Amino acid sequence: MVGDHTLAQRAAALKVRVRELIDGAASAEADLGPHLRAVRPEHRRSALNLVHYVWLRGRDIRDLQAELADLGLSSLGRLESRVMPTLEALHRTLSLMAGTGDTEQGWNTKMPLGPAILERNATELLGEQAEDRASRIMVTFPSEAATDPGLVCRMVDAGMDIARINCAHDGPREWDAMIGHLREAADGHCLVAMDLAGPKLRTGPIAAGPQVVKVRPHRDETGHVVDPAIVLLAAPGTPAEDTAGDQIPVTDVEWLAGLEVGDRLRFRDARGSKRTLHVTDLLIEDDGPPRVVTELRRTAYFVPGLRLQRAGDDEAGTVGELPPRPSFHLVRAGEQIILTKDLTPAEPVVGGPHRIGCTLAQVFLDANPGERVHFDDGKITGTIAAVHPDSIEVAVDNAGADGVKLRAEKGINLPDTRLDMPALTEEDHEALPFVVEHADIVNYSFVRDRGDVSDLLDRVQELGRDDLAVVLKIETVEAFQNLPQMLLEAMRWREVGVMIARGDLAVEAGFERLAEVQEEILWLCEAAHVPVIWATQVLESLAKEGLATRAEVTDAAMSMRAECVMLNKGPFIVEAIEFLHDVLQRMQDHVSKKRTLLRRLRSWDLQAWAEEL
């Protein structure tokens, strides 16, 4: 009896605390009445649940969770999609345990509605899910998708559900070709999502490096040549083909046409080293100049003006203009980077200061000393030391152990700086008419607050497309902090989703916080019944190099808690789609959001184990 009395007392005390949570959430709902009334009727329940969840997460209830778990009750760890029904059901259970409840009172029948609403919203935004996996697969189209319909067919057959076109690349003609190939390949069963480019905050150009081509044979671990290097000699301007080897232009076409198999071409390379090319084949076309296939058994550096002397002949061929090598700043910790408004190609200087342009002029108005700066996905980190009208001095804090090569067109992140500019750029406004006409989904890059959301919705509505789905890309700490307000604003639209753009988000928030932040976004969106796209570097090694890392496989498995997973482009993208499809198919029987699913596991057969003993 004493134990029962103690249990009843504990339940009564916990009941009071749960009631406080119910009353507080209801009060928050009343305070935000005007915002809640602005959302579409079909999103009203979701908006209410979002407000309840955000209010609850503003409290530290970990001790309450522990006490509830000790009594074998819900610890509130799975209440995201149905906050008030969960609290009310828990309150009723505690009332019964305390001996003050009405045993005839029915349970709240709204409990299952949250997951059902999220599933409905995911279908409307992302299309029907595949029969054998819960998460959809979005894939970024490479530029080749505009000219290779066979590639598009293979991507669709591998399991692509949504094709992503990045408006920062290619143009309307290529986009139109990509979509045309997709419509033919998928017969309307694959959606089109188009990313607005957003503000481009990148490093400016760097002066071109020297015109030099390094050619080297393949050697074994002992340094012996296994395969000679292939060098194709051709007339200047001859298109390079997908043939093994480096193509070197030769200005003397008549001399080139006179070469024969077996000829030896001697020369001194850029270092003055003696080298020899052996002619092994002649590629001659009726309507074009010849290409001469040669072999090289020692490493050589080719530069313009280098003379190729055929053995036994006084005449020689001359190497023509070569593409300049990409240049870079080699940046080390303790050095200085100077960002400039001037986008004139910068000249690399050993040891710095490393002057380089910044593509966004607004930075020079809004940045302040003491704020952090990250370059190239966080490979270089620094702190602003001084801000001038046309330049910003950055003290480099970290650049790896041996320095980092900072190249042109690399991203710049300013996690502490509030840029006073709209998320919709002039380029975005130019792209929107095409997006509105052709896409099913528009992905909104670098959205930061509810004002940005309102701007896009108003513009799309002006263009006469109120059924275009909108996905908010969360790429900055500011966007993460403002996500509840942005979701409420977006709920005045019919179809809305969120993309966790983990590349920029990791740099902005810090790599050590990425796992925490992406979890919080998943939970918040579940509370709002908003579908989530898990993006950036999913199976990237597989897509680019043909082999996935162990960490990437684990990441891909965890991604199935989102309603959609995005792959980026790469030479092995078809294999990556197939691999991801298999991973998601296997994982759907094990995990649903934060809930572990205990399907029958045949690997551990207790009865068979007992029989063996």
C-alpha cells in the first residue's frame, strides 16, 4: 500500500507539471493568433502544432522526461508531430495513476493525425513515394543532361524521383533541353526542381598561371615505367576527343602531316631536359588535319615555342599556344587575405598578403572587425581585422598544417555578418519566369527570414503560378534561428518544404555542430508537418570516384529519416542512385524518424542458438 501511495503522489506531482506545459502551449497559441489566422486552412493544424512545439522547446524539461521514463510512461521524446495530443494523453494517464482520472473518458483520437498530415504533405510536394522505400531521391542534373537523353533515361531507371536543375549553371536553352529529355524518359513520373542561385559570395579571378602541360608516364612503386604516356600532336584548334592522352598543338601543319610511324621526335622541355617522342600511329581524316599519336617514356613539360626535331631531318615542328594552368594563392595560418571590390585577376604572392576579389559588393558595407570569415567550405578560417570602403583585411587563423590553395570561384562565408540585401537577386528575378513556367518545385537559396519568404511568394504569385511548390534551403545560422517564423510565413502557400543544405550550413554553424543542427531542423519540420530534403555530399565519393566511404554509407542510411534525399552530380551518378535506392530500401524496415522499428530480425535466432548449446 505504501508503494501504491507513493506512486500516486509521484503521478499527481507530474500531472501538475504536465498541465503547466499544456496551459503554456495554449497561451502561446493565443499570443500568435494573427499569424496563425494568416496560414492556409489546410495548414492550420500544422501551424498550431508548430507553435506548441517551439514553445515547449523553450523549456528545459529533461528532469521531467527522466521521471516519466522511470514510471514507464512517454518521455515526450516522440511528440514532434502531435504535441498537444501527446501532452493531453499523458496528463490523462497520470490522472488515472494518481486516482483522480475518469476511467470512462476516451483517449484523444487526434494522436495519429500528425504523421498522416506529414505524409500527405510529402506526397503533394515530392510526388508519390516508391513502393519499396519511403524517401524520394532527388538528383542534380549535370550539364550533359541537356545533350545526352540516354543519361537522363539511365538516371530515371536507376530510381531518380526528382530532377534538380541549378540555375547558377547553364541557361534557359540548356534547362529546356534537360526538362524535355526528362519528360520523355519519365513520362510525367519525375518532378522538376529548380534552384535559384541566390547571392553569389565567392572569390574573384586569379591571374592565369604559365602555359605549361606536364606529361608523365605511368610508373610502378619502384619507379619503373609500366605504360608510356600518350601524346597526341594536332593542329591548333583541333577539338580534343575522348582519347587517352594529352593533346599538344603544333603550328606547322605540313610538317605534322609528313610524320610517319616509327619517327623519333627529339626536344628539350621547359626545364631543358632532353626528351624523345616515338610516333606510333597516324589518325587521318578526309576533312581534317592529321593527329599524330606518340609515346613518351620520361616526364616532360611542354610550353609554347618548344621545337620538336625529327631525327635525321633539319625541319622541326613548333608547339603552339597552350591553356594556362589554373593559379592559386597558397595561404598559411598567420598570413593575411585582403578581399577587394576590384575583380581584376589577382597576382599570387608568396607569403601574402593575398589580394583577391569578392563578388558581392554589399560585404564591404556590412562587415565589421572581429567577425569570422571562412573560405572554400571552411578550409581557410580567419577574422576580419579591418574594413575599408574597397577592401577588407582578414587575419588567417587556420589553413591546415601545410597551407591551403585558395582558388578563384570559391565560396566565402560570413557567419557573423548580417548582409542588408534581399535573398532574391537580379539573376533570380530573371530566372523566375522560366522556373514558374517549367518547374514543379522552386528551391529558394540563402533565404534568411520571413521577409525573404514573403518576397518569393509574392513574386511567384505575380507571375500567375500559385501551385508552384516552394522549398526553403537552410544554409545559414540566421535561417536556422528564423526557421519557425519562416515556416509560418510559408504556410500561407499551398505546398512548402525545407532543404537542409549541409554544405554552407556546416561552415556557418561549425562542423562540430552540424549533426545537432540538422537533427533540430528535422524535428522542427516534423512538428510543422513539413517535408524535408536531406542534401549535400550524400555518397559524394561514390558519385565522383565510383567508391563510397564507410562514413558516407552511414550518412546515407541516416538520411532516410527525411522525406527526400539529394545526390549531386558526378561521373558515377547512376551507380550512386542505385546504391542509395538499395540503402533506403533496406533502412525503411529499421527506422522511422526518431522511432526505432523492431521488425523480425532473422540474423539472431535464439531458438537455433539454444539448440546448438
